[in-house]
Amino acid sequence: MTATPGGTTHRRTLRWQSARVLAVHDETPHARTFRLALPEPRPHLPGQHYVVRLTAEDGYTASRDYSIASAPDETGEIELTVERLDDGEVSEFLHGVVEPGDELEVRGPIGGFFAWDGAGPALLVGGGSGVVPLMAMLRHARRTGRADLVRLVVSARSPADLYYAGELPGPEATVVYTRQAPPDAGRAAGRLALADVAPLVRGGETAYVCGSTGFADAATTVLIEAGVPAGSIRVERFGPSG
């Protein structure tokens, strides 16, 4: 994922390190979470990301940014959730080749603009894989006993496409299905709308929006219509590269 301006804090000063893959599990048919052990643990804030770099035998390199899905802790471990994209150099390798015991070259944590310090109220709006950095925020809020600070609304195509389906549900989280809603859903399938967001706005919060460019633009418009000042909205967009 690529942050908006301001989201590359300390990128040039961080050293690469070789992280060991501890575990791998599927989130959806197209997304997989990798738990990594860092030889040089570095504190991170929810919303930050790591760069993963692959190097071929001939010296060719490819790298991509992936948001941290896990809450900050002191174990020296992080989780990165990666969506597999067609012809994605890095994502296809991670999904098709990497397994526990392997090592990955990583650098981070990176990002300041989109990071949440856990101190103030936050309204989180994610589309598809854009929920990844927001899940780190939700996990941090729950872990620290401050879930009251967070309201999260996630847009997913269908139940099969919902990341963290076994953990995400709770009083802080609302799921909007755009193409296929389960029978017990509280609304019919459809795009994120003002009615989904307005009840979550309490005033004084910072809004974090993450998703594709189209989703991010639409979600930002909805937030402004719901009364969130434009200056209180932070947006992270991701493109097709993988």
C-alpha cells in the first residue's frame, strides 16, 4: 500500500533485516497473513507498514509495501496480510512459495501520516484489503482496553471476501457487503452510503480511510457529508501493483 504524502517517515534511515516466517494462514481465498519474527524488533504504530524485498539469483529485486495487521507488542513479531494479485511479482511469490521457516528481507516500520497513536477517538473506514492497517488499530484498541475510542466500518464484496471474519465482529465494527450479503445482514448489498457512516460520527474524531482510489474518494465524500471535517480525514490509497 502506498501512503499519501507524509507517510514515508524514516524510510531512508531504516536498515533492511531478515525476518523469519513463523506462520502462514489464509484470510480469504485471495489473501494470506504472514507472521514474522524480527531479529531487530522495532516499535510500530497501528497504520504503519513494512517494505518486503525479494532478490533473484541474478540480482534483480522487487519490493512492495504491506501494512502491518498486528497490534504493537513487545514480542518482536509482526503480521502482514497480503492480497494475491494477478501478475504481482511479490504477492504471487509470497502466496505460492513462502512457508514457515523461510526468511524475508523487510524494512520498517514506515509511515507517520496514517498512524494512530491510540490516544484519541478514531473512525476507521476500509474497503477490501484496505481493512488491514485499520485492523491493527482495532486490535490495539481492544488490547489496551480502549475499544470505546474506535468505530470501524468495512466494505466487502461478500462474506467470503471479508478479512479477519472470525475476529473482526464486535460492537465497534460494522460490515457493509456490496455484492452479496448474508441472510442475517442488517442491510441489503450495496455500496457504502451516508446511512452507514453517519451514526458512527461522534465529533472530534480522526477518520482513517484505506482502500482503492475509487473507494477512498467515495468514502471521503461520505465522511464529509456525515459532518467530519476534511482536515480530520486521513487517506491511504493502494494501486494494482503487487
